[in-house]
Amino acid sequence: MKKKGMWGVLSILLLAFVLSCPVLAATPLSAHGRLSVKGTKLVDSEGKTFQIKGVSTHGLSWYPEYVSKEAFKDLRDKWGVNTVRLAMYTAEYNGYCVAGSQNQKTLKNRIDAGVKAATDLGMYVIIDWHTLSDGNPNTYKKQSISFFKAMAKKYKGHKNVIYEICNEPNGGTSWSQVKSYAQSVIKEIRKIDKHAVILVGTPTWSQDVDIAAKSPIKGYKNIMYTLHFYANTHRDSYRSKAETAIKAGLPLLVSEFGISSASGSGGVNESEGTKWISFLNKHGIGYVAWNLSNKNESCALIKSSCSKKSGWTSSDLSKSGKWLVRTYQGSLDQSSGQSASSQKPASDSKPSASKAKTVSGASKSCRASVKAVNSWKSGKRYFTHYTLTIKNNTKKDVKSWKVRINFKKSIKKSSEWNGVYTYKSKYLTIKPLSWNKRIPAKGKVTDIGFIVSSTSKTNLVTSVKLQ
Ligand code: IDC
């Protein structure tokens, strides 16, 4: 009896101990593992599209106080961020190449601290060689090679480190000059690290992705090209350049963007920002916002009057910061403190949108499935990005198709692709284009999608009919 009693107490104690242990939440890294490039997309270790949602530091010489585990944890858990970018200027304000060897040590220590914080939190981290006033990345090519060799040696065992080898070529630097620089740097990194994703800037402040697409770098895997935009300056015509590059098969990443003007100041343009994000979500392209500081400029994410280095509430954020958190995460104040673990392809506004759902409908031969892959709030409206897949279950080709999708509440068109769309208040119909009309026997059509908005969070699809 006595013995039994003791075991009873012990097992209760053991149970109490187990229950009091925090459940180990998944992190972006534990959920997605090493990233690589497949076609035009960044994919996770299971080959699924992975969309970076990131925040960049300001220059590591200027605002090192935001490089900390506390700050990054807030970004991850409260802002919905899965990646941080450590921006190290090469030329201006104590840049790496202009202020002596002691300064280089200091900057490298800051990178180490940033990589460690991100790694401890299971986040991805971009080491950014932030060329800017030096215009042509060949200016400091030697320094760049020795820097990236050192980084690659140190971090080759890491699955979460990404190298960005030149932020923004400018001042008339041509793509062939950037390409030759990139080939030299990539060659050295690859001798040490066979896998890491490497980001290459494009001419004209990383805008000319269409030009890079005409002559991409050959012979290496896991290379992406960067596209930068500032939404109050760069609009439709820049999205067209991106579209050209994507069509040509170039893998893109927006390693820096703001919703201010290109100067980093001036008014912020939320609606153009939202257009960009819809566009990037539609293409599964990731993005990283500039910048985590309280500098008195409209692209800074923290208000200049706020001196906190972490633990921000919504009122501590600038207009850009508030918009960003809304776009990435829903609302800061509602945040549950959940880890950004569950990184779905992009921004999930809380609460209903996280129930990513598929609704299907069938005809005699086919099955159509509509999946909500993404949701976010912008202004007063809730946006949802849906994809449509139609499978032919028979052994005969289907000549054409038409799908009707019914919603709970009325919807408004935001964007659409790869179909002919007709909108009525509570439903829409999609008909094919000439090239995706025919569904081969046992085959399927994919890559059809649309974004609609409504005033309700719970505006999910109620039924799908194949006509
Ligand atoms: C800006 C900073 C600003 C700093 C300036 C230095 O926000 O505080 O004084 O750099 O020249 C970029 C660059 C990025 C710029 C940003 C805004 O990559 O370094 O930051 N921008 O101008 N490209 C387009 C815009």
C-alpha cells in the first residue's frame, strides 16, 4: 500500500511537471527547414512555396540597438515576420569598406549577434552587403569576396542564412557589370557553402529585373534576383517589369520595400502598398520591409517619439509600421503572442482567415476546388486570395469548363488571373482562357486565382459549382 501511494504521488508530480513545461511551439525554421529555389519560387524543405515576410534593420552602424532577441521575437510573434535582414552599409556612415578594421570587427560582431538572435528564434536571416552610394558593386569587390568567404565559413552549417551580395547597383551600373561581380562572389561562396540562397541586386536600385531576366546567371542553383520598390514612387510600370521577369522565369525576391517615396520620406501610400502586396502574394514572392528604426523618416517603422527597442504597442508604430503589421498579421493589439510558426504563404489576418479552407464541387467528370490561401485586412476591408484547381477524373479529355463560386456576403474584385471572370454581388463565375480550356484525361488545370474583398472577416466561400 505504502509503495503504491508513493508511486501515485510521484506520477502526479511527474504529470504536473510535464504539464507545466511550455509546449515547444514550431518556429518558421522548424516548420519549413532549409529554403531553396525551384523554378521562379522560393520553396521550403518539402518543396512548398515559402513566402518570406521580413523586416530589415536600418544600417547596422546607425541603429544597432534594434538587433536583439527581444526585438526579433516581437517581430516574429506579434508582427508575423519570419525573416530579418541585417543591412550593413558598405560606403556611407561608417560603412564596412570605409571606416577601418576596428569598425569592420564591430560590424561583424553585430552580424553575429543578429544571426544568433534569429537562429535562436528559428527565423531566417539575410546578411545584406548594403551597397548604395558606392553605386557599382565592383567598387569594393575584393572586400565583398573576403567578407562573404568569412560569412560562408562561419555559417555554412546554418539552414537559415541567406546572402544578399549587393543591395542596389545604381549610377549607371549595367547588368553585365553586376553579373560579372555576382559571378565572382557567388563562385567563392559556393566553394564553401553549396546550398545557401544568394540574392543578387539588379541595376537602377534593384528595379531592372526585366533586364536581368534577359541574361540570368548560369551554372549555380539557389540564386534569386532582387526587386525593390517604394510604393509612393514605384507603381504599375514597375510591376510590369516584374511580370516580364517572372514570365521569363527569373526567381524574384523583394528584399527591400517601403510604402513611402523612394527617398524614404514623404507621404506613405497605403493603397499602392496593398496593390504591391496583392501582386506579390499572387506570384508567391516574398518581401522585406525597410526599416526597423525610429529615425524621423516615413519609411521607419517605429515612431520617432518612441524610444522602446522592443515591446512596442500599436501606438508606438509609425504609419508605415501600423500598415505593415496590419498587412502581415492583422492587428498588433489583438495578437495572441503565437509564434509565427505557422507561416502560411502570407499574411493571415486573425481570426477567421487562419482557417484556410478548401471548398469543392463536382460535375460528372471533374472536381473543382477553391482554396483560401491568404487573407489580410487593408483599411476597412478584408482581402482573401483564393486559388482554383480543376481535376479531370475521367479517362477522356474535357473540352471546356465553367465554375461558379458562391460567397456568404457580397464581394468586390481586387485582382484575378488566368481566367475570364464575371462578378455578381454574392458570387462569381470563372471561364477558361484558350490555353487552359482543355483538361487532359486524368489531368488538371492549376494557377487560376483571384483576390476579392468584403466587409466581413468571415466571408468564406459557401459552395463551388462546376457548370
Ligand atoms: C535610406 C535610409 C535613410 C538614409 C539613407 C542613406 O532610410 O535614413 O539616410 O538611406 O542614403 C533604398 C536604400 C536604403 C534607403 C532607402 C530609402 O536601399 O538604404 O535608406 N532606399 O531612401 N533604396 C530605395 C530607397
